[in-house]
Amino acid sequence: MEFAIKDSNIELLLGDIILIMIITILSISVRVRSVHHPNSIVFDETYFGNFTNDYIEHEFYQDIHPPFAKLLMYKIAEAGEYDGHLSFSGKTPYTSPEYTMLRLTPGLFSSFVPPLCYLCVRFLGFSKSAAFTSGIAATFETTLIAEGRHILTDGILHFFSILHVTVLLYLRSLKRRDFKFWVWHALTGITLGLACAIKNTAWGLMMLDAFVYLKLLWPEAEVSMDHYIRQVLFYGSTLFLINFLVFWSTYIFHFLALPFIGPSTPFTHIEVTSFLVKKGNSSLLRPRIDPPNLLIRTLLYIYITHRGNMRLGYFHESQSHPDNWPLMTGVGVFFYHNCGRELHCLGNIFCYYFAFIGYLSCCFAFKKPQKWEALFIAVGYSFSYFPFYLIPRTLYLYHYCIPLMIGIVGYGAFLDIYLPPKTKGIVIVLSIALLVYFYWLISPLIYALPLRDERKMFWDSAWRFGDKRHRLEKSLNKESK
């Protein structure tokens, strides 16, 4: 049975639906596994849990990241009748099981990353077996799992980022620029805006959009180059406008949801917080409409939070550098330790290798029939990864997740572009076996289970203690104190 999509080059088979279901079930299973454990604060849950509480209490807070994922977590918690009573400070255990509901929100969003990776490979025109391999790689990628199963926003960021890539690929497949094209054009801008409204690391995807539209509109150059340029400017400006309006609107909802003075108000610019009122004040309207207007207030708030984000340049035990990420030669992110059990945000080394192979192979596929599909991967990875070399703030392994997901899609492309069918089958079986094996091997570090022999889990001492540069930075930091 075929599921041909009208006006599109995409054809999904019944086998695709079955494989997507298998990937989704596996993905949900590994992300909700032992979601109740540990029953105390893990890593930045202290921040994002308190942000949810602030929304429940409608008390203003300031954070360095855009607000969409936090708004989403708040509304889902509110729908689940969570009343904001949990304490997210110290190392004491949570006092009620509602923390599991808060963890499930990003966990379930993260669970749909692997099936979307599958669809990306299929929408690029590659085989079901290649797409299944990419889907399994994303399923057992332990950085994505560790970030997705706690009260953090990264699992939601991963979902909306890869959703945007999926929507963009579907738009690319449309045969005519009719009303349906405009609908998907709008969805492209909306999904990009939502991804950027979670964390600013998603802005690199704009260059992938630019590449797709430049290629998609190239036939217009047959009319005239001026006509082509006008079309590019028109679609580019409307896409950016939709993206910005979505991004900006999340800040408006953020301000509307938080009318009251909160604990972080004294540390926020007065022009941003002048509209806040004390709890119990029945006169809410006047301060809310006083100048500056909402647009200026929002732009000022974006500038202040971005400036604060870029100033986070202090040394951290878990910091790493962009050149450490593709082959995982640096330290992982330490999440939790108690009673001899640990949690680390540490990648599946085979998935990292496969993603990097996918990226490199796509960079050199310019003589292959699928060169444009390969170039899509190369452009998406490059503009999501290399800008990190320009970022002055402290960086961590989990900042690599967007290029990692694109590289995972690239590995599926590599299998079809470079390998003959028999060899490809063997490589797929070995790849899946290695991915599952390493996931099993370091699962105690992902779920805070009883530890295995440290030498078996930490193949490279740099994963725990950092490389030579990290150790030097650590010693210099100690000397400066």
C-alpha cells in the first residue's frame, strides 16, 4: 500500500508507518524509563522547576533563554492541576510524585525526535532502511535522552528544531507554488520561530532555510535574474516576518502571564519591570499600559537577556569546546551524584561517529546523483555547528544537539549514497548493534542505576576529567581564586 501525497514528490509506504511506530515506541520507552528516579533535583531542574512555579504564581522572573518551552511546560503542568508547591532548592527529595509529570512533558516531546529524523531521511528521497537506521540512532543517542527526560527545555528544543527541518523538507518537495505551498511556507516560519523561541541555538537553521529557498526558486531565473532576486527577497522577507512575529509573540505571552513582582525583579532593568505590580493590588491595568510599549519592552528584554547569556564566561567543571563535540573528545556534563549513583549527559560515541561520518560524506558528495540532498545536510550541520566558535560564553556538550540530529539524518544519506545494497545491509545491522550496545553499556550513567566498572563506561578519561586543555583551564581557574 502506498500513501502518495498529492502535489508532492513524497511517497510513504505502509512499511514506513510500521517502522515509524516501532521507532516511536522504542523512543518513548527509553525516555520514560525510570523517569521517577532520582527523586531529587537533577542539574538545572532547580531553575526550570522554579520557572514553572513562577508561572503558576504569576510572579515575574528573568532567564537568559527565550520563554516558549517554559510557557509550554507551565500550561501542561497547569492542565495537570499542578499548583506549584514543589520546592526546587537544595538536595532534599521531592515531596510529591508530581515531579514525574513535569519530567514527562519534555520527555514526550523528545520521544518524537527519532520518528522525525526518519521522516527527514525519507523526505530527502532515501530508502526506508537508511531512514530506520537514522531513527534508531536518534532513539539510542544518550545526549538526547539525558537532556530530554528531566525538567529541562532541551528536549522540547530538539523536537521543534527537527520538526522545522521536516516541514522544510516537505515544502521542498511540493511541485507547485499554490495555496498549499503558502500554507507550508507559513508553517516553515512558525516552526522556526518556535524553535528560536526556546533557545537561540536554533537561529542557525535560518541559513538552511535560505539555502532551500535559493535552490527552490532558481527556475525563476529563467524569466530574468531580476525576477529571481525579487522572488527570493519576497519569500525571504515573509519567512523572516513570520518567524519574528512568532518569536516576539512568545515574549508577549511571557509578560502577560507574569504581572506580579517576583524574586528576580530587583535584578532586571527598570524599564522592563516598571509594569509589574505587587500581589494583592487590584489596580492591574494602569502599570500594564504605561510606557515603554510592549514592543520596545520586549526588544529591550531580549537584548538584556542575550547580553547576560553571552557574559556567562566563567569556568565550569563540565564545560567543553566546539572542537571536542563531533568526536566527543571532551568532558560530558555532570548532572547528579548521590549514594554512589551518578547521572551524566554523555553521548553515544557510535552515534557521534556516525553523525560525523554522515556530515563529512555529504560534504564530498558533489559528484553523486543525490548531491543536492547531501548539500542540504552539509549546509544544515555547518550553520548549526560552526557559529559556536564565535560564541564567547561557556559551552557544554548538549549545545551540539541540533547539528548532531542533522548529522544523524546525514548518516542515513551516507548509507544510500555510498554503499551498495549488500554492504549497506551489513553496515546497518552492525550500526544498530553498536548503538544499542553502547546505550546499554552507559545506561547506569543515564538513569542513575548501580554503576558498572568505570573503565568499561568511560572509554576516554576525558569524558570524566576533560582533555589536557580542560585540565589546564581548571588549574588556571583555581590559581586565579
